[in-house]
Amino acid sequence: MAAAPVAAGSGAGRGRRSAATVAAWGGWGGRPRPGNILLQLRQGQLTGRGLVRAVQFTETFLTERDKQSKWSGIPQLLLKLHTTSHLHSDFVECQNILKLLVEILMRPTISIRGQKLKISDEMSKDCLSILYNTCVCTEGVTKRLAEKNDFVIFLFTLMTSKKTFLQTATLIEDILGVKKEMIRLDEVPNLSSLVSNFDQQQLANFCRILAVTISEMDTGNDDKHTLLAKNAQQKKSLSLGPSAAEINQAALLSIPGFVERLCKLATRKVSESTGTASFLQELEEWYTWLDNALVLDALMRVANEESEHNQASIVFPPPGASEENGLPHTSARTQLPQSMKIMHEIMYKLEVLYVLCVLLMGRQRNQVHRMIAEFKLIPGLNNLFDKLIWRKHSASALVLHGHNQNCDCSPDITLKIQFLRLLQSFSDHHENKYLLLNNQELNELSAISLKANIPEVEAVLNTDRSLVCDGKRGLLTRLLQVMKKEPAESSFRFWQARAVESFLRGTTSYADQMFLLKRGLLEHILYCIVDSECKSRDVLQSYFDLLGELMKFNVDAFKRFNKYINTDAKFQVFLKQINSSLVDSNMLVRCVTLSLDRFENQVDMKVAEVLSECRLLAYISQVPTQMSFLFRLINIIHVQTLTQENVSCLNTSLVILMLARRKERLPLYLRLLQRMEHSKKYPGFLLNNFHNLLRFWQQHYLHKDKDSTCLENVSAPPLKGVMGGPWTQGLSEGCPGAGLDLGPPGAPQPLPLCPELLHQLLILEGDSVHPVEPGPAVTLCSR
């Protein structure tokens, strides 16, 4: 009874307290008291019951707080987003809410009565995180955002703030990954100022976005990679002008200091990478990077090793531990572990090297080459080779959890491959390739030329000695050393061979070949092909191509070959590898065929000795061998399936026929091909196929929109008039993908081929046999 008056006398207060209590517990409204909210939050933390999630706040409470804090209605939208994003919910409503979030995020760009509304960086950061997480969890959201080109361009403007940079970069990267049409960087407001104001860590992260914007979009359809499709695409591109990727590359190169900063990022040491970043900044970046499960695996892999290292450092601090080889002597609580710093730097360099590699292959290649040389990228990478790029690992660190030894997914492995791709692009057909050597090695090249009594390579004489590698070994020599130590099953073999081959490509240089021969490269290649009996087709192809460039026209190389392949058993293994796939080995067949032709026209005791002793030259010189190669090379390709990979088969067959023409054997070779057709019960197919291939070859390499002068400039000597007569003039061996090389200056002059060859083909075809449309390839021989 006594309780009644109290209740009656304090009804209003009791009602208010009840409303606040209900509101705090997520009830039916009212304005909660802050003390109650904090109490319930604390209780939720201790017991797991109460307020444990933000969505448990009522809409009334959020509205009240929104009025005070000016949250732009975002908390209420998040509450609605949560209620509409469950399974079987109305996803249309969910998308409408996301649309509102996008509009709120873009409000600073909307002018009202001459004033621009502002939204705090923290609020923008939260919006970006919500959009990113929704993209990850909800199918179709990323594509919808990618359709809003103005929103994608706007996101770049949010990268001006360090607080929102990482969230913005991550969201942009995801959106560009699904965007059908590439954005144009020249449409980004103040792009030059934006990029110039990035610090080095921001620029490294920005390279993840650039990797998408400067690469030509891949359709993922193999048919699009045929030469027929590429011809059609080139014609279309000529009418449309430069592609978006080319425009973006030009936009970046126009930014003052852009390439220089990339070179500094690519060559900086780990000890230089975190000098200005705070512990919290580093952790925040790692939080973003940890989206990558591979990085998480890498950290798990080195965790025990790092722990043991730190414990040892505490008991016996190593001298110089504050330098690159260890952590500074400060509290571990204010430092990221060294292993995390190394992995962080590896991830940065991955993106930077990729961007530099793409720029090296673009239209402004010479400009990029000049800048890369000027900013000493190659010497810088040489200094990092042992400590970071090809650093030693413990046995337990070779394989990531859930991956095998041949997996290319770890950051360490990907960095090595990207590094090798960069070297390949840098060296290929460019005189700057000699920057891969140091001064002593350049002197060695000069000494080789002097001893052989041949002119020194002009590019060696023109090399700026202040820009070459320093130290005891240049970058090329370091690469050869790790190449020879690589395990037989290693995935690096392919890329290593490609990088070294690019150094040899172009005009044949005896000095370059001898430089590599002295370092045991030929013996290493033959060991991999013969003794290890390599099974990987990609690795075999790269090793055959490298062997061809290394041996071409070089008598000493053929002597070394004969010394290593010194038994019939070894030679048969070698031939088995060649004949197992001519698509992979035909470049070697071509180089040996050309070398044989040159040696046969020389009067020299050393050459005569090699011709009489070398098994390989004797094998290639036989007419049945050449006819077997010709038949298979023509038979495994046809116009509709020609690609940049297998077009070399056509070029090699042309070389064999051109050399036959020099010896007045062309009619004989064509008659033999006709007999082989009949013996295989496919009369007319082979020569008709070859006829169509020739006509396509002529159209592809000598089209009016191609600059044939560039083909002549790289030939040695040029194959002028090979497809002569009324059809065309000015074909050279250096046409892209062809690589037809009849020898260095002084070799016999090339003779016209095509009019007579086609005439012979037409005679063999007869009136009743006409060129046919190419059909599916018919394999008449063992591959």
C-alpha cells in the first residue's frame, strides 16, 4: 500500500526512466540517457548480453544523435541496410540505401547556393568501408558502382586525404576489376597534383590501381589472341585512335618526377621504407593488406622464425642490429616486426615493378628507357638482388601453407617473376641492355672483340659508365649464378631463360655470346634439356630459344655443344626433346640451319673441323631431315590458328625454303613435299595450306599500315625483296614475331623467293586444285 503513493507521486519520472531503459535496450523509442547507454555497453562487453552491436540502437536514438553530431543521416541508413541485407530480404531496398550512401559521400562536390557542403574524413572513411564490405558480401553491388563513371572518377579525389586514402584505394581497385570499360586518367581532376602530393607509401599503393588502368584489357578469349584477330583489332584501333591504356600511360609520363619516384620506390632498402610512418599508420596499412590471404600465409610462415630471432636479439644483441639486418633497439611495442616490414616492401615493389614493366612495353618505350637509365633503376636493383629480391630462405619458408613447391602465388615468388619480366622488357632489342653489366664486365666485352679481331659493339662504346651496375658482379652475372643453381622443377627457369635470351636478341653479337659461354651457360642449358630430361614445355621452349641465340653463327658454341653431347645416347635424347614439339624447338632448328649455311660458305680450318665433327650440324644438313621438319612445321599450323607463339613455325619453314632456293633446290623440295602428301593419303592439303599461310604472312607483315622501314633497320642483312616482284618490297628478318636472320654483315646476299615459290606451288596444285579455306589442323606425324 505504501508503494502506491510513491508510484503515483513519481509517475512522470518513472515513465521517463522506463522509456529510457526500454530505449537503451532497443525498445519502443524515447531519448536514452548517456549513462544508461554506457552502462549497457559495458555490460555487453562483460556478459555478452545487452548492447553488443551498433544495430541494437533504436532509430529514435540515432536520429537524436544525428541532429547533434551532424552525421548526415548515415547511422539511420546503416540500420536500414542491416535489416534489408539478410537472406530473403528486399535487395532492391538495399541497393537504394547504398545509392543514398554514394550520394552522401559525393555531397562535397555538389554546390548549393554557392556553398559546398563538407563531410568529415572520418565519416567518408566509414562510408567507404561500408561500401567496400557490401561489395565483398553482396553480389552485383560492385558492378552497379562500376557503372557510375562519375562516382569512380570522384573516388580519386578522396585520395587527397591520408585518412581516407587506403579505404578509397581498396574500393577503387575492386571496382576497376569488374568495370567493362577502362577509365581515362586524364579525366581525373588535378591528376598531376594528386599524384605529386602522394608520399612514397601512398604512391606504392596507388600502383595497384595503375596496374589496372595502364594494361590493355584481356578478353579472356583465346580466339582473340590469333594473328587474324590481332590484325582486325589493329585496323579497328587505327580508326579509333589510341586506346584508354595508352592514353593513361601518356598521362602518367607527363607528371613531373613520376618515373623517378617509381625508381626510388623500386630500389629503396627495407631500412629506408618506414622511417616516417608511425606505428598506427603501419598497422592500418597492414590491416588493408591482410585482405590478401597470401600475405597472411606469408606472415604465418615467418612468425616462428621472427620470434626466435627477436628472442636471440634480446639475449645477445647483434652488432649493427639497428641497421637493415635487424630491428632498432627500441621497444617492440612501437615497432612492426622486421618480417612484416620485408613483406610490406615486397608487396610494394611488386606493383611498382609491374607498372615500370608495362611502361617499358608501351608507345613511349624509348622515353621510359632513358628515364629508367638516368634514375639508375638497374644499379639499384643490383644492390637489392641478394638482400631482398633473391634473398635466402630457410627450407620451411619455401612453400606456403596450402600450396606446393611449384606454386607461383607467394609474394616472394611473384616478386622474382616480376623482376625477371622487367629485365626481359628492359633488355629486349635495346642498347641500354649493357647497363646490366659493371665496368669490369664491359671491359671484358671489349677484350673479347679485340682478341677475335672484330669491331667492338657500338652500343658498348656508347654506354654511359656512370649508369652501369657497381660492385663485383653486374645484374646479368648475378642472374646467371642463381639460374645455374635453380632446382630442376623450379618455375623460375622459364623466366630466367627469357630474361637472358632478351639480352642476346637483336643483331648477333659474338662478344655477348662469348661472355655468356665463358660463364658455363651452354653447359647448363644442355644439362637441363638432356640430363635432367625436363618435362615442362614452357621451360623447354625458353631453353631452346636461348640455346639458338647463344649458338647462332658461333663456331666456339658448336664446339662446346659437341664436347658436351659426346655420345650417341646423349644426342638421341637431345633429338627426342627437339622432335617432341617443333612449336617449342623450331627457333633452335632455324638458328642451326642458318649457321650451317654460313659455315658452308666459309673457308676456315676451325669451321671445317666443326662441320666434320658436330653431330647436330651433320644431322641438320641431311635433306631427309630438312624435309621432315618442313612437313611437320607446315602441317601443325594453319591461318585460323596462327598466334604469336606458333607463327615461328611458318617463319622457320620459309628460312629452309629460302636456303634451298640459294642452292637451286627449291623445285626439288616442293616435289618432295608433294610426294609426302600422297604417301600420307592427303594429296593437296599440305601445299594448299602452305599457299594460304604464305598469303596471310604477306598481308600480316607487309600490310600498308605497318612501317616496313623498322623491319629493315634491325636485319642483318635485310631480306629485301624476299617477297619481291609486284607484291611487295622491303621485307626484313626483323619483323615482329618472325626473327628471320640470314646472318651477320658479309653473309651471302638473299635471293627473291615468293614469286617463284608461289609459281611452283600453283604448278603443283594444277588446274583442278585451288587454294581452299583453311580447316582444322590435320596432324600426320608424331608431335
